[in-house]
Amino acid sequence: MKKVILFGLGMCTVLAFSSCKTGKESAYKKAYEKAQEQELATPQEAAPVEVVTPVVAAPVTPAQPKVVEAAPAGTRQENVTVVSGDTQLKRFSVVCGAFGVKANAEGVKQRLTGDGYNALVVFNAERNLYRVVVSTFDDRAAAEQSRDAFKARYPQNADFQSAWLLYNVN
């Protein structure tokens, strides 16, 4: 008895799915063919040709460039605030690491403080990252020199070799 019921349900299911599919396909196919016929039946009109007269332009004088303060080439411009450290953040800073967890940034800062650096931890709210600043300067040349000296002091540390300059927006 169970076999007969299962066989009947199976047949109904197969018929239900197969009949709906072909009906929809044929309806779509008929609509597509009808649209094709209508497109071919309508005559294609040529677009009217417009006569264009040339325009003589006056000479253009270049506008004076607008001066916008931005980070110099090779530096990143960010808005950061000092989270821990003794000194104020100046215009250019040497950054040796970025961390999502403040405790990790504090650990690197402690190591650098032990090595004689006056390190800082700054926070970038836009990116939610803590940056470890090795040193900070008012001019770019001094910051670049400090970055190069820092990299030379830690040649085996791949993380410190990627130190970069930060241009503070504040």
C-alpha cells in the first residue's frame, strides 16, 4: 500500500514540475518571437542629419592653481591624537607600527623607550588603529633622516624596516 502511495506522489510531482516548466518557456518564447516580428516589421527611419557650424573659441588662459595643503609626496596624511607619551606630536612623525589593539602598541612603545627613543602611541579614529611613533619633527628633512637612522639601527626587524612618515593634519 505504501509503495502505491509513494509511486502516485512521485508521478504527481514529476508531472507538476514538468508541465509548469514547458508552459512558461513556451510563453516566454512566444513573447520573444512576437517582439522580434514587431521590430522587423517597423520601418527603420534614417536620423535627420544636422548641419554643424564650427565655433571659434577665444584663447583660454590657464587659471591660477588653487593651493591646497596636503601631505608631501612619500608621506601619509592622517588626523591622529596622542594616546600615551611625553611629547607633543609635531608636523612630521616617523611611524614604525600600526595596531588594532592598544596593548600591542604600548608593548612596542615600551621596547623603543628602553632602547632610548622617546616613543609615542597615537590613535587614528578613522581607521581605528593605534600608531607607534618613534620620533616627531617640524620639518620633513629631519624626519626622513630619523626614519633612515631608525631603519639602520634595526636591520633584522622586517616590521621596523617598513617605517614611514606621517604628516599630522592637526
